[in-house]
Amino acid sequence: GLVVDVGDGGVLALPVQQGYVMSHLMRRNEFGGAEVTDRLRTLLVEKQISLFKNRHYEIARRMKESHCFVSQDPEAEAEGRGRGSLSPPSSSLFPLGEVLSNGISEVEVGAEAWMAPEALFDPGGTEGRDDEGIPSLVAGVLKSLAIDTRGDLMKSVVLT
């Protein structure tokens, strides 16, 4: 099978065949959950919400974990007809736990909920990044395997 692990510090694609980890074929990037949190903070600036002080990182992380999702159809999300557009506005409110300097105490999370994690699939679209996205990592692992083993590997993909 293929293990795709998205962690705080990066994404790892690791093939496993007949119970053996093929670590020599592993592919990894350095764009993970921490960078998604940073991306969310950057997107929120457009709403005049600045969470860039050190104490705000935990707020942004909790917001990411409770509201963000990976869209199956980012184009539909961008056009306002995806999963995120179906959520009632009240469910997208996130209490900050403090009042920011501009008087804001809660944030309505909108398109940021899918836009931030979308960077996992194309980190190169994030300023200053040239990491491979999840599709490129998986494709790289598959290309490194013998053609006759690729199908079996793709029958069992574990996402963590």
C-alpha cells in the first residue's frame, strides 16, 4: 500500500509492499500543517484580522482544526457552490477568546476554510515555496516502482 502522512512539519509518501516499508522510495516535502496554519493567518489579513503575534498562533491552529477542510472541487468552492457554501454562517463563527486591537472577538470563516489546506496540493502557489504537493509526491513514488506493482500499491492508500 501507500501511506500518505500529513504532519505539522511536512507530508510524507511511503510505499509498503508485502509488509515491508520501502523507505528508499519515500518522498517528502516540508509543507505541512504548520504552513497551512500560516496560510490561514495570511488569508485572514484580507478580512482585517491579524493573528501574527506569537500568542495568536494557537488561535489560528484551533481555527484550522475546527473549520478547515479539503475540498473535492476547489473550482466549485471558488464559485460559491461547494461544500463550504452550504454551511450556515452561524456554524462558521469562531470565537477568538480575546478581543483584538481592532475590536474583533470572533471571525466568520468563509473561503479561507478550504483555501488554506488547498496549499497542501500546490505549495508552489504559496509565496516563496517550491515544495511538491501531495499529487506530485504520490506520482513520484509510483514512478519509482516497477510498473506491475503500481496497481497493487494504489489499492490500499492510507491517509494520516
